[in-house]
Amino acid sequence: MNIGRASAESGISAKMIRYYESIGLIPAASRSDGGYREYSDNDVHTLRFIRRARDLGFTVEQMIELLALWRDRKRASADVKRIALKHVEELERKARELREMSSTLKHLADHCKGNERPDCPIINELAEDAAQSTSTAPGLRRFGPMAAAASSGRPSMKRSVRG
């Protein structure tokens, strides 16, 4: 089948299929005499596996590992479980960071008068110079990747919103 049909049957765009081929996530498709990509039912099955893994938020690196395990009939399910649980930890960390960002923005919005005057704690927070601010305002704290950079002493080009 051609890339359009493989795309329709797998739920992955033709552009993403070509990308996955270019990075080696899937092998390059065979070519017709006219130079068009041709996909088998097995290729579509693999693409569906990738789509489901992507829908669950797995990274390309994790998908490479999962595909290798999927193809290995002698795999240990413990290896698959290890990847899944590590991913769960990452998702939970991201969820915590999103909740903290939401809390920070709600806090800032609650303290913004929302009137015709230019004073706005939201703008003030976004404009605050990270180099000048080594401590956080009462009730606010740094979080996420920028907090790790700040606490480790590594320089950072950006600063996270505090929550």
C-alpha cells in the first residue's frame, strides 16, 4: 500500500511516517518501480504500535526500546514494566509542574486588579530579572527544570514562572 493508505490505516500522518523513517524508528519502506514508498500490513501494525505509544506520551527513545522488546519474543516483561513505570514517574512529575504553574498563574491573577491601571503582578512576575532574583516572593516558589538549574547553581537563560 502507498504512504497515504498506510497513514489512514495507522492514524499517523505521512509526514510523521517519513520522519520516523528518517530517524530510524521504522525501517525505510520498500519502493515501487516509480519510486513510491510501499508499506505492508506488518508495517502498518508497527505504525499503530508507535501511534499508541506516542498517544501515551512515550519519547522516541522509549519507543525504540519498546519496539525492540515488542519484536523480541524472548523479552522479559520486567523490562517493559521498567520502561512504563519510569514513564509514569515522568508523567507524574510533569503533572505536578503543570499544577504548580496553574496555581502560580491563579495566584498572580487573583492579585491583579484587572483595571485600567498599568500595574499588574502577572507582567511584573514575567518581567522580573532572573539574575537579580535569587529568592522567591512569599507564597511563590520556583519549580520545574529551571528550579533544578537554579538550585544546582547552573546558569539558565530562562526562568520559570514560580508557583
